[in-house]
Amino acid sequence: MRLILIVFLLHRDAFLFWYPAVTCTGVIWSRYSTVITPKNWNLFSVNIVMARTGLYQLARKIQHDYASEAKAEPATVNE
């Protein structure tokens, strides 16, 4: 079953799933690090950076995809 999933993901844009997963993981573990006793501020800081990096990369990908679509549209001349 895992092999089928891996083959499926190789033909898809894997980064579409990767960046949101990194962002969500960072947010979840950041929240967890402040809930536990004693609070783990090192874990919090690392996961905040991970969440910010995921958001940044996701924004770059969306911006790149949007710019690629704009360039791909041919110019039409209306007379």
C-alpha cells in the first residue's frame, strides 16, 4: 500500500503537501511546548522557526505558480 502511495506522489507535486505539513507540525508542536510542564522554550523556538519557514516556502510556491500561470496565458488581440 505504501509503495502505491509513493508512486502516486512521485507523479504529483510533492511540495504541495510538504509545505503545509511542515507549517502545521511547527504550529502544533509550538503549542504543545507551551502546554507541558515545565515549558520547553527551546522546542517552542525551533518549531516557531519551522512554522515560519513552511509558511514562507508555501507563499513562494503559490507566488511562483501564480506568476507561471500569468506568463503561460497567450496575449489575444481584439479588433
